[in-house]
Amino acid sequence: MGEVVATIKVMPESPDIDLEKTKEDIIKSIPEGTEFHKIEEEPIAFGLVALKVMVVVDDGEGGTEKVEEVLSEIENISSVEVEDVRRLM
């Protein structure tokens, strides 16, 4: 079984939340067996900024489900969506 890098878009509830604290919460909550790679900011509109979280997971069935579940439980997060999955060579 190989590994894939997944890009997960995390949308905050409002533009008023502390992005740095949210980033720290995301990094702390990455489940065991998942390798955190990086977080990028993507401006959306009216001051709202999405966070694109990149993680490396096994390419088996349900590879990103645990990460999505954990991220959606973080305070001030309104949605979590897998945007891209690419196999590592």
C-alpha cells in the first residue's frame, strides 16, 4: 500500500477567528498515522480566509476520513472538504 498527499480545505465560521490559534489546533489534532505537511491560507471574500491543510495518509480505504472527522470537531470550523488527493512516488 502506498501513500497519498491530501489537500483538505478547512473553512472557519467567521473572518473574526484567530487563524494562528486555529492552525495550532489543527496541527495538534492530526491523528496518529497521518503526517502533517503544511497549511496554506486562501483568501475567500470579505476577510474570510480558508486554510488548506496538506497531510500524507495511506491510500487505503477511508484514508482521509479520520483526518476529516478530527478537523471538523475543532472549535470555530464550519466545514471540512477534501479538495485533492495525489499519490506520492
